[in-house]
Amino acid sequence: MLIGDVARRSGVSARMLRHYESLGLLRPAERTGAGYREYSDEDLRRIFHIESLRSLGLPLRDVARALDDPGFTPSGLIETLVGRTRERIAAETELLTRLERIGAAEPAGWEDVLRSVALLHALGSQSAERRQRAALSAAEGGAVPVGALVEAALGESDPIVAGALRWALAQAGGGAALAPLAQGLGSPAAEVRRRAVQAVAEIPDAEATALLRSALADADLAVRRCAALALGVRGAAEAVPTLTDMIADGANDVDAAEALGALAGDPALADGIVAGLVDRLGSGGTGGTGGAGPSARQRLAQALADIPGRAAFRVLAELSRDEDRAVAITAAYVLELRSMR
């Protein structure tokens, strides 16, 4: 299978597959007569294993250890899962409180009561599949308890269910959700604030963008990064410094590079983005003798792939002569791609 076929079958983008390969997570051994990567069924199974471990929240370095190191023990992962189980127990307690509030509020009609009770009960289920179905059904019509959906989204640890809840909020009319989500952004718990940012990112209006801008000043690094990714897609130049730092630190750098590429579509920003990347990662001068290490220079080359203009071209040309072979090959490949556009 070629990389496009693998991307369609696995749901993992071709760019992410190349990123896995650059990290040594994926090593397709075969090549076609034309020199293209050719993936085996075993490669496809490894991709699914990588994605499964990532869905549990494992960093890529731990994914590699779990797959390749016979001595790797899952004790840390078990601790994480225990923590998530405790969160679900807390969610059950919150569900009881919400049900009591419904009764005390004396709803206008039984239809509203039954719909809200059924939704709340399903959202508090220990079954992730049931919570997901509840979230999807909430957008099918009728009165939607937006506050309950927001509360569920802010407390949901399963990434698939959380995505369904964010979609339901957007479908229900995201504007109504912004006030409770803004409260979530003020939570003392960084994880709740991160989930709030992810939900706000699904709502395409000016008020939501303003909330995302405020999250750029959050005390938690993960919250700031999540907000920057969402703002980059919206063309907000304030996100550039955080996105640049993400690439420099190797933190979700592929997504950060894509967001910077979207921002660089504005000619007024493109050269400044290139300058910021070079300043943080450093091209190292011809031959790669600067202070930045090879991995940083390789991320720089990858980040410049989607940034138009002569400034990006000049840095890539310099990196194509880097003393590190991997850096030089990456930069040359990016230059070739640019020439084909």
C-alpha cells in the first residue's frame, strides 16, 4: 500500500505518517520501483497500535517504548486510568446533583423533564459508547439542555465522547454555550480549562474567538497551546509566538506547523513567522553550525513546508546544505514539494 491508501484506511494523515517515520515510530521497509514508500499489513497494524496508545494520552516517546522496549511496564498508564476512573465516579455524584436540580426547578412539561433526565442519565453512564450516543442524540431536535452538555464536556475524559459533546454543542447553537464555557475557562483545574478551550474552538463566532484569545494568557501551558492551535486556524496573529514555541519544543509541532502555515497565507505575516521560527530554532548558518540541534533544525524545515515566500525558500535552501544528513534531506524534500506547486 502507498501512503495515500494507508492514510485513507487508518484515518491518519499522510503528514502525520511521515512524522511518525521521522521519529522512528514507523519504518516501512519496502519501496516501489518509482521510489515511493510501500506499507505492509504489519505496518498498518503498527499504525493502529500507535493511535490506540495515543488515544490513552501517551506521549509519542512512551508509545515507542511501549511498542519496542520489552522491559516497558504499564504501571504509569494504570495510574492514569485509575485517575480517570475516579473522575467518572465524581461525574456520577454530579449527575445526582443535576437530577435533584431538575426536580427542584419544576419544569413546564413532562416532555422536557423526561428528555433532560434521559440525557443526563446517559451522559453519566460508565459506558463511553452510551455517553457518545447521548451526545449525538442531543442534537436531533427538541429542547437541548445546553448547560448539561457543557458540564459533561468539561468533565469528559474519553476523547471520542468529548468530541461528540463538542459537536452537539456546536449543533445546538454554540452561542448559548459560551457563557458556561467561559466559566469553565475560569476553573482552578487546568484540565477543565483545556476542555473548555477545545469546546469553544468548535464555535465559529467572534465571541468564541475572544475567549480563545483570553486563554492565550492562561497559567497552564497546555491550555495556551490548545488555544493557539484554534486561533491559528482563525487567522489570529496573536497565536504566532505560542505556535512557534510549540515547534521549537517539539510539542504537537505538526499541528502547530499547519496552523502557522494557515496564518502565513497572509503575506503581511509570512516573513515575520519565518523570522520567528529561525530565531527560536535556528538554521545554524550554512553547514548547520549554529546552536540549535539537528532535531530542532529538522522541525524548522518541516514547519517551513507550508509557508510561502522567498524568506522561507532561503532558509530551506540553507538547510538543504546542513551538515546533518537527515536535516539536509528533509529540507531538500520540502524544497522539491514547493517547486511542484
